[in-house]
Amino acid sequence: MRKILIVGGSRGIGNAILKKLVEGNQIINISRVSPNITHTNLTHYTCDVSVDTLPNIDEVDSIVYCPGSINLKPISRLKLDDFRNDFEINVIGAVKTIQHYLPLLKKGNNPSIVLFSTVAAKLGMPFHASVAAAKSAVEGLVKSLGAEFAPTIRINAIAPTVTDTELASKLLRNDKMIENITERHPLKKYLSPEEVADMAEFLLSTKAASLSGQIFEMDCGIVSFKI
């Protein structure tokens, strides 16, 4: 049974990944609040990665870093602290986690890391300056660490479009907004957290043994197609 560390497994995509993996793996979850499930395979540590010391654990085979932000404002209303906070959540937290657990990860079974970007790093959209800048840094981190860690540790990122989570609730808060979001995507849909969890499960598995340094666009066609 593999030991998988999930940072941010209490909500949204992270929670969907936790639920997807907990039956067949030992899951160590780090988040500010406890997940909404209990399981014999689940160990939870209450911790704010941005400010707290990360807990010490004995073993880890894979890391999934899920914390993110959606801070959508015109550039004239974004303060420098908005950029700093988004960078702290999305990039520094991931770096802190990787650095802390790297010695254990190097000894892991099929070690791998999954981070998260966004379609806004590829598709220019108004009001996304802060989050797009932070997530673009995540993509650069994946490329650089993929080369640095080869052939021992694989690292990839998933770049989802709008996903039906609490974090994106403001974008899906009424029927008209849901209709507009749906119509903007060539596949006429947006993502469920479970779909993203399926991709994370694949990237952590031996089926993805030849994949590292890649950014996987789960975009429902919005980046890939012009129709």
C-alpha cells in the first residue's frame, strides 16, 4: 500500500482526490481543517502550510499539492499583497512541501508529485493577472524540477478549467452564469472534482511512468479549440 501525502485534502479537488485514493492507499492529509470523512487509511494533520511547520512523517511515496486561489480583479484593484498572497499559496507552499519531504520522497515507491495550474496560464482572460502569474510559476517549477529530479521522481501538473468546487462558487452562483460558462467551452461542460481526481490518480500511478515535466490541460476544449 502506497503512502500518499495530500496537502489541501479537506475541500474541493483535494477532497475528491483523497476520497478517490483512500481505499487503496495510506493517505496523509495536511490542511487547515479536517476532511469530511474518516477512514482507517487516513491520517490528518491540522496545519496551515503557509505559516506552520510541516509535520514529520516516516515515509512518503507521492505528494499532491492542492491549495489554490481564484482572486479575480482588474489590475487597477489588485494590490501588491494580492500578488504576494497568491504566489505564497500556489508556489511557495508547494516549494516548502517539496523541500521538506524530498529526502523521504527520494526513497519512495515510484515517487511522484502532482501540482495544479490553471487554463488561465495559457489562455489570456481579463481579471486573472494575479492567479495566472502564480500558476505560470507553478508550470515553470514543474518543468525545472522534472529535469532536476529525473529519473528518480516524476512531477506533473494538472491545469483545470472551471471546476464545480467551493473555490469556484462565485463563477457558478446562478443559472445564467452556469449557462454562460458551459457555452464558452467547446465540449459544452465544465469539470467536476471527480474528473480531476481521476487524472491525478493516473499521474500518480505506474501507468504514467513515462510522464514527467508535463502540464495536462483539462480544459473542456476552451484552450485547445477555436470553434
